[in-house]
Amino acid sequence: MVSRLRSGLYVGRAGDAEPTAPRISGPAPRSDAKKWEARLALRGHPEEALMPDWERYPFPFIDGPFDQSLFPIAEWREASRGAMALSEVAAWSRDAGDSDDPELIEELRKKVLPRRGISARAEDILITTGAQQGLHLICEALVGRRSVVGLESPCSPDLRRLLRAKGAKLEFFDVDEHGLSIDETRLAKCDILFVSPSRQRPTGVAMPTGRRARLLDIAEKHGLVIVEDDYQWEAGFAFSDTLALRGEPGGGEVIYVASLAQPLAAAVRLGVLIAPAPVIRAARTARRITARSPALTLQSTFAQMLSLGLYTKALRRVETAFARRMTALQDALNHYLPRTVSFIAPRLGAAAWITGPDDLDVARFVKQAEAYGALLEPVSRYYPENAPANVFRLGVSGIEEASIRDGVARVAQALRDSMGGGAVSAQPHLTPLGHSALVAACTGATLLCKTVYEEPCTIHLNVDGTMTGSAGFASEDRDTGQWWVEEDFWCRQWTSWAYGEVGRFRVAITGDRMHWLNAEGRLIDWGIIAR
């Protein structure tokens, strides 16, 4: 058959036929896998990659991918129209060699980098395909087989594997609630340090000003090269006033790496590398002999988004969505797992680092949660060794706010199943109060509790059946409600807290502690009775 333009398909003549291709009878035989595995210098780890069908799960609590509701479609279309103007096409359609889009460089210098406190010349900036390529280029330019490299623990597993492939000697520094732990003696032995101070990858904790200043002083004193991974900086672009480490006083020599356009990452992978000009020249050479520069069409379109103010608009929407989702996550954890897990609520960002009970087997728990439709992230891959067995991550970048509560309820059920095989564990040492004793114990009582994110909470059970509550270190979160006793159950209903739903609990008292149990005798929460 041959096709004729605007006419249709017709029987072709003998001379119109394509040359006959060799007939393929079936699939070729498989190669000897063991032979090839023995030759590999880099092992594959497909289990650490993002699941391609993650969006098909009802509750994808994984950090990194954005759900489609956050993709700035309108802004990207408008920027694309600008990039398709004849003058722009003439600029990006030619082969520019190793050069990046000059308009994008200027937009970054004028509108993005100053928000992070960074001032840089055009020759100090290189566009990359995301932060990971920027880190790779720095490794190619500065890391050799004799290099001593400092890394956070936990840290990015891809960066750790990249450095090991380079043959570098790795020194690991623990991370606490304030980021990288400073040990001057060990840092002085390092040639280069990779750190994520503004939002530690992957815990999300931020390094305070005092520790930042000390780290910069140590680097200047001992000639330590600092490479800053500005992880998830865009989550605070619109409203945050925190600076990058490179933007701090004395941070001008810090090498800066960041991803750009995170809400567009599935379609557009762009990043930025900022370093002294000699380092940029070496990184540009390494980029040319590997992947070359990111497509100029994408660079031009992103430059249009920045110049028109469209990207700031999109980031405000994303940041607001993240803040609402993180609040929904905290509320749900406080409702379904109040005394089972704990976490430090990040000020900005889209993921929480969760610590479960000491005897939690995260590997089993994650499999159980997946059976309930919830995808969770274990943290073992972030540690070089001795990863905690009871820690996992919950991310909200890929799950809509309306699904978070139901998702956490499934997570809570999976956690109970994984720890007790689904069986309900009673509390035989706690004897629930009867009706009269319950009324006497609760009337006029003041209870001191803690939320799941370790903030204080005070509850007053008034004589008239009303109750008031305040939570937070400044008592900034307040609510009112009703309490009553029904048979041998203490009942309560807040106006907003606990979703405004009625809760029914058995109550036991030991000393100054009041325990709330569910109907089956499982301990749900407890508080201290203020005297």
C-alpha cells in the first residue's frame, strides 16, 4: 500500500515496494548475565529508583515526585509561546557549543540567586540537568582517588555511590536536629565536604546560624572546600527569608548546587552550579564530554517563566499546597498515632522524618502499608551502614491534601498489623474506671499532654461539660468542645481538633497519669493530671 497526500491509501506498484527486511523469527537468546556482571564497574540498583506506577497507588507518601495538580500548565504554556517567538527561535536553534542561554543566566542572577543571598558573575554559573548532574560534575573536577571527602549520615545514596566509584576515602558525619554535627578535628582531615545546610537531605532539618558560621570558619582555617546541596530550596522561595550557605557572610567560596523548576521536573530537568570560574570551566568540559548542555529550548522557556514572573506565581501555589499538606499530615498523625510515632515538624519542605516504636521492623511495615495502598519510604538506603530499623519517611509532594487523612489511617493500621500481626493488644495492668469514678476524675480536671510532634497541649475539662484546649509552645493553637460520660466511656468532641468527630474512650488512672483506651483495651494516648 502507498499513501497519497490528501487522497488516501492505494495499492502500490511493484517498483514502489520497500526493500525486503530480514525476517525475524523470534527473540534473540539472552546474554550470559553472570559473565557481564563480573565485568561491571558500577552495579545497578533498580530497587532504589522511583516506582514508575507510583501515581496509581491511592496514598503515595513518597518525597520527590509532584502530583499533576501542582504542574504549572498555564504558566508553562505562556512561557512556551514566548520562547517560540522568531527572535528566540533564532537564538536557541543554532549550535551554541558549550554555552548556556544568556537570558536564563541573567534571570537567575537578578531574580533567583539574590533570594538565596547569592551574588555571582555569569562566568561563575553553569546550567545542569538537575542537582545530581551538578554534584557529578564537581566530583569529576575536584575528587580523585586520594581525596578525603566528608559526607553527612544520612545522605543521598546516589552521591555516596558516585564518590565510592571515584575511589575517594569517605568520612561520615552524623546529623542531629540541627544538621551536620561539627567536629573540627575530623573536618580538618577532609579535602572537600558535601553538605545540605538549609534543608538536610533527607531529614529536612535546618542548620542554625551559629553552626553555619562555625563551619565556614573551619573551612577557611583548614582550606576545606564546601559543596552546598541546596535541597528543596524552592519549597521556601516565595515566603522564606533564609539564605543559602554561600549567601552567608564568609560563604563566597562555597560551591553551590541546586535543582531548578522542581514542579516541572518530570518534563524539565534543570539545575544550577555556582563556583569560581576555574571550577566552572572544568565542570563545563566534563559536561561537554558526557551529556552536553541542557536543551536550549528548555532553558529559553524557563527564562521566559522567570522574566514574566510566572515561576514565582507557580512557586507560591506549590508552597501554599505543601504547607497545607504538611499541616494535614501532622493533624492525621496526631489523631491516629499520637503515642506511637514522633517527628520533628520541618518549617518548610514536603517530607517528614518519622521515628516509630523501638521494636518496629520498617521493612515489614512498608510492605504491609503497600498492601493497604500506601507507599512509604524506608530510610536504610540513606545510611552507609547501621541504619535505624524503626525510622521511615512520609512525603506529601505526590499526594493531594484530601487523601492524607485516609492515607495516614491506612498507615496506622499497617503499623499495628506489622507489629502485632493484626491482633489487638490489651492492657491488663490498666483497669478502666466505672461511670461514677470516671465522672469524679474528669470533672474540673486539667490535663497536660503532648502532640505527635512533641509540642505541649493543655486540656481543661470544665464542670459544665465544656472543654478548652491550647497547643504549641506559645499556646497559639486553641480549640473548644464538649465532654461527657456515657455508660463507662469518656466521650469528647472538639470543634476543629480531631476533625471535630466524637471520640469514645475507656479511661484508666495510674498515679498522676490518665490513660485513654479504645473499646478493645488498646492504649491510644495519655496525659498528666495537673494538681
